[in-house]
Amino acid sequence: MSPTPLLRARDLGRKFRRRWALSGCHLDVPAGRITGLVGPNGAGKTTLLSLAAGLLTPTSGTIEVCGGRPGSRPADVGFVAQNTPVYGRLTVAEHLELGARLNAGWDMALATERIARLGLRPGQRAGSLSGGGRAQLALTLALAKRPRVLILDEPVASLDPLARHDFLRELKDATERWDLSVLHSSHLVSDVELLCDYLIVLVASRVRVAGDVRELLATHHLVESPAPAGAHVVSAGPGTTLVRADAPPPGTVGTVGLEQLVLAYLEAHR
């Protein structure tokens, strides 16, 4: 039997008043991977992650995370939202104490080790931390739950390049150390390329492509325009066309990078 997917969605949709924020979503995301979720503003990324975290309920279809209904086992999921929410008036140490009271599986040794290694002072109020410091505190709170899956909704969007680099480095180290599955939403393809081995491209509330990064790169090719008859065209340009095929078709002129692949799917459904 195949292993239980990290996330399974069937015809998943979520509607806000008259607008579908997510529609017809069909996914099987494997466990044990770092999955990058990419798409423009308003594509439905936050909606999908909120459904996966159990913060929203579907309007249509079904979703399972770790083989169960999202939210039914809160200890399974660590969630870091885009604004990396922390309580400004609480100190770093008080955040850890609160985490210990709210989570039965809380790993205080992990939390205190991370805080010390990152140079966050236990007595400092969270509201006085830098953006990078707040993001690292939020990540520590999520990790110390010892979850099965970590859901990250663009937590580095507002950070400067150095703070973003530090956050991603710490995240990669944590996922390798504790064998976490990760769902990571980002606008920056460079971050996805650095961190992720599985990709979902979401545009206009629908999944446009999903799969193992290496397999996606191996099955997308640049060919001379016009594309060969019968080719699966992703995006056509005046000189070259991006097609999807198991093997390079006639007229192939180059390989495809991850950013080029993502941009092609975004352009195709602009």
C-alpha cells in the first residue's frame, strides 16, 4: 500500500460570499517533503493553508491532513502565519511558558536551546524584537510543539534579505533534524528553489501544476516556436514555447529552470 499523503484534497473549494477563493482543488502531497506553494496575490494560497491547518472549513469537497480531518489533532500541525503573530507585551520566556501550558507534547529543551542559540533574550518583550526575531520566535513556538507537519504562510515576506536567509537556513536545519513535513507558501521562487523538493503552482484559485521538482524540470522543455503538433503547450512565446513531455520533443532548444517553469504557468493563466 502507498503511504498516507501529507495532504489529500478532492474537489476542495472555499467560497467567501460570492467569490471562490479556492475551487476544484485536487491534490495528493506526499509526506516527508518540503512543499513549496507558489502563486500571485489572491491565488488562494492562504485559503489552502488555512484549510489544511483547520482554521477554515471547506465550502465544497474534502481535505485530509496526516490522514485525518484538519484541526482534529492540533498537535499534528505547527502553523506560522504571514505576520508571524506573537504577543507584543509578553516576554520571550513567557511565550515559551504559554506554549508549554497549551501543548501536551511541548519540548521545552528544544525551545530554550533555539532561543539561546539565536541570541533572543528570555526577558525581552516580543514587541521590541526585530522582524527577524519575531519570525524566529514564532517558528520556535511552532517547532516546540513537535508537530508532524509545519505550515508556513509566507513568514519571511516582510523580512530583509539577511533575516530571510537566516530564517530559511534555520528552517532547513530543523526539518532535517526532526524529519518534518513542510508546506511553505512564498512569492519568491528563489526561496522555493533553495528549500523545497515538491512544488504546487496555484493561480486564480486553481492548482495549475504539482509534483516533484526534479520530475517537473525533467518533463518541461523549451522548443522552437511553433511547438510540434500534439505537444502539451504550457506557454507560447514568439521565439520559444514551453511544453510538457516525458522526453525532449523535436525542436528542443534548452532546459528549463524552476523560475522559468513557474513564470510560464503564471503567464499562461494571467
